[in-house]
Amino acid sequence: MYRIVCESYKNYMTDFLPDNTDSYRYKIMLPFRLAFDALLYKEEKNKNSSDYQKLEHFVYLAKKNIDKYPNIKSFLWSLESRGIYGVNYGVLSEEEFNEQIKIINMFLKLAYWY
């Protein structure tokens, strides 16, 4: 599942390059690059960067809402196995989280799997 989401993420983000990186959907998904690059995750964690906080807050909110989004459970397990457990940083709006969860669900349904 992790591999599918990782590759789908890359395909999704590539759709915005080079001219559409100001897109809202591109920007809200940018923090997820940390989930797919362990070295980058560690660097951003050490800096306590905004992207690190957004990824951790997403994981926290997804776990809190697991009954609403049960198909994300295996993806969350994969993140935990990589040391990403989720922290409530309070940095994501409800709108941002809802959009992110929709996009992750599209990945899980293979919408961006080529």
C-alpha cells in the first residue's frame, strides 16, 4: 500500500510541473514528500519545519477520524513503521485536511497509479 501511495504521489505532483506549482492542491500535498523520503523527513523534523508539522498533524487527524476513513488504516501503519506517528500541531485547517484525505483516498483507489 505504501508503495502505491508513494508512486501515486509522485505521479500526482508531476501533473503540476513545471507551470502549476501555485495550485492549492499542489501546495497542500507538498508536505507529503517527507513521508516518502526518510532523509528529508529527518532533516525537516530536526528543523521542526512547517511541512513536518503539517504531515504530523495530518497523521494525527487521520488517526482520530479512522472510523470515517477506514481504508487509510494500512497507509497509516506504513507511516508508523517509518517513525511517523502523528502529533497535534494544530496547523491544518479542516478544509486542508479534508482535501488532503480526499487526495490520499484517490491514491488508494489507484486514480494516479500508472
